[in-house]
Amino acid sequence: MSVSDFMTKSVVTVQSNTPIFDAVDLMKQHDIHRLPVVDQDKLVGLITEGTIAEAMPSKATSLSVYEMNYLLNKTIVADIMLKKVTTVAPDALLEDAISLMRGENVGVLPVLEDTRLVGIITNNDIFDAFLKITGYHDGGTRVSIEITDDHVGVLADVTKLLAAHQMSILTVVVNRMALKTIVEIQVESRQVDEIKRVLNDAGYTITSAVLTNQA
């Protein structure tokens, strides 16, 4: 799965000479928290609610309301935007984007193809991707199987067993730990007891089996 699979492709942008109040109105209008700054089809910065808040005069300032409004009306995006922006390519792995966000401590990555802005991916997009990958909204049963003897073909054995009982698999997640491996399988069936019976009869150790959210 790549960044392009989960990024927002219709990106709201702003120019660097835009008054800061207009940028704020644009964020409110589209219910977003960041705006890539684009001049002549080139990404030149990023403005966020945080950078705007930092630019606002402190309540402790000696400036009058008139003076504060005057200064803010004179402020443009270029004055307060982040100029060093971490970006990612659309064909990068989703995990690459997550690693970048974690490493740079940012919650958004503009997506550039060469120098052209083609999308934006945020931490909320990452959360949505996780829910989709795990099949959370597909409904069914999430069953966790503890594998102490991990070996080649263990997943094939489990999937063949479920297929033999006409149980369709939606997603599979493998969590390998030091002393054991947990295989989490999302099964389309909502017959929790029957799924547990099939796996138990085959000698598998089930750590949990629960119904997931059904949108």
C-alpha cells in the first residue's frame, strides 16, 4: 500500500501573499487545520493553526485592539509560514510516511510528484488507513490465535482450515513477538462460537474472538 492509496488528492492551498485572516477563513470554510502554500505551482511552505496561533499577539501585550488588528491585517502567509516542509512521494510506502511523521514529529506531509503537489496525507488519514487495513468497518469476527511454534506454512494451514468450513477471510495481521506470534484474522462470519470451535478442534490456541464494528 502506497501513500497515493490514502492521501487526500483534492488539496486546498493558499498563496504566500494571502492575508492571514483570509487563510484562517479558508481553513474554517473547509474544516481543515493546515494549508500548503503554493506559488506558481511550486510548494513554498506550510501554514497551520499552530503557526497562526503563535503569530497572534499575546493577551499580555501593551498593544491596543486597534493596533493588534492593524498588525494582523498587514500580516500575510509568507510572514509566518513554515518554510522547511517535510514531504513524501505518492509511490512511497504508507509505512514510509508514518516513519517520516514520527521522525520529524509532524502530523502532515504534502505529497510531491517531482515538484508538483499532488496530495496531502495527515495523521487522520493514517488512522483511517489502519481501520481499513484491519477491516474494522467490514464487520465480522476478529479472532486472535497464539502461535508458539511459528513455521513456514502456518498461515496457509489456518486459512485452509477456515476455507474448508466456508469461512471467508477479510484481513490477516501477524504480530511476531519474542516468544510467540499472534495471528489476527478478520472472518466475515459473525458466528463467534462456531469459529472458535473450528479452530479449537484443530488444536489452535485462541486468545480472543470478538465481533467488530459493522458500519
